[in-house]
Amino acid sequence: MIGWRARLGGMLAVLALAGCAAPEPSPPLSRAPEALRLATLNLHYLRPSDRRGIASLQEWPLRRGPVTAAFRAIDADIFALQEVGLFPCCSQNGPNPALDWLLDQNPGYGVAAHGPGDRFPQIQPILYRRDRVSLLDQGWFFFSETPNVLGSPGFADGSYPTFASWATFRHRGEILHVVNAHLDVTSWFNRRVSSVVAMRWIAPRLEAGERVVFIGDMNSLAFTRPVRAIAERGLTLAPVRGPTYHFNRGLHLYGAIDHMAYSPGVRVVRAPTVVRQRFEGRWPSDHYPVFMDVVLE
């Protein structure tokens, strides 16, 4: 979504060559067979009004190959995505070139937290490998005073609706709730209160001894209140090392704003790994994909 990051990126475009000069080598992506791999990526909206650049529909055919290559290289069992669709769009039915492309190119995946536009938001799906996990339930809640109202605006005046999608899966007989969050890019107040709303949904499940993983784009650094609120209310933050947002230039100016947290009953066997590389010569998004491997106990 357009916000301070985009404005800062434009101001610092002159530094882009330095930032892009030497992308980090890709990490080894192998994993233990018993591990469950969870990943998150803000894919960046497509805007019909843009004629060029990462959000351009005209340039989507150039970006979709790298998106698919990154998706396949990570090979996640559960992939939480944000900003998948046209902007502005939240709850109406309509074309979704990015989601349609990913599902067409990866037929082994199903889509959760997604459905008819009068019942589900359209831009924050959770993709899952049908041969590895089974979908049991799905839903969403908005970061607002009326979280169960589809498309309800945030707490700050004039703010764009933001929300968490969620899905419940079975893996090898064990149950896991996955919460896929995207916090407001423009309002610190919205971000702070959004964490509280998220934990209100998560808390009863923790009290019942159920497993929860919270992942997504929090638009907040790890030491800030929105992230700390998650870590202080029953979840353990899995540290994400280094930047996860790069202005679509490989430009590293601050630490991670995409995060992962987990409950008791979830053991991390591979810490969050940020995939800082181009695929097919292009960045898949202005965020880097992040993944971690866990075992359900």
C-alpha cells in the first residue's frame, strides 16, 4: 500500500545502485521431512492506474515469473500472502491476476481465507499444500471497532481497512491456527491497537491449549509497541534477522517489518529465514519472502 515507505523510496532512489549491487546469496532451502514450513510475503498490490513499476498491470507479466520462481523455491506448506489483488479493493468480487496466476502455476496448492466477495476479503489469502495439510476452518477479522464487519475501517480517521485472515489446518493429526496479518502502513495508532485486536482473537485459543502461529507484514520494527504487544500476550517472537523491506531496489535501510510468532506446542526447527535474492533477474516484490520450519508437538 502507498505510504511512507514509497515516499522514502522515491527520495532515496539515487542510492539504489549501491543497494542493488550485490544481492545476498540465496540460503539453502532444504528442510527436514517432518517439519512444517510456513512463509509470508507481501506481494504488492496491482493498480490499474499505474502505467509502469511494480504495481503496474502492464508489467505484471514480467513479475509473475519471478513470483512463481520464489514461491516454488521456498516450497512452503503454508504461505501467508498480503496485498494479493487490485488496489483499491477489499471485499468486492473482481479479477485477481496475482492469485489466479499462482493457483494456475501451482496446482498442488489450495487457497484458504478466501471466498465470495460478500463473505471474504479478496486480498489476503493463505495458500497451502493439499498433500501436506488439511484445511479445517477459515475466516478473518478486521482491525477496527467492529472486527466482524467486512471492510470496516481502522481506528484512525480516514484510514484504509486492514485485517487478519486466518485458517485452521491439520498436519499429521495435530491442529494449527495460522493468522495472516497486515497492519496499517500509515498510522502508528492503528498498528498498536491492531495488535490488541489480534490478541483478543488469539487469547481464547491459547487458553484452550491450541497452537497458533501469527505471521505477516506488521509495518513495525521488532522493538516497537505493535510487535511487543504480540510477544507480551502469550506468543513467542521468532526473531527475523535484518531487513525484509527493500523498496524494490535491494535497498536496506532498517530492520524487519515482517514478523513471525508462535505459541506453546510449536517448536521452531529452522529460525525465520529471509530470502534476499532476485528470481529470473527481478525482485518478486518490494518485500522479501520470509519462512520458518516448525514441528507441532
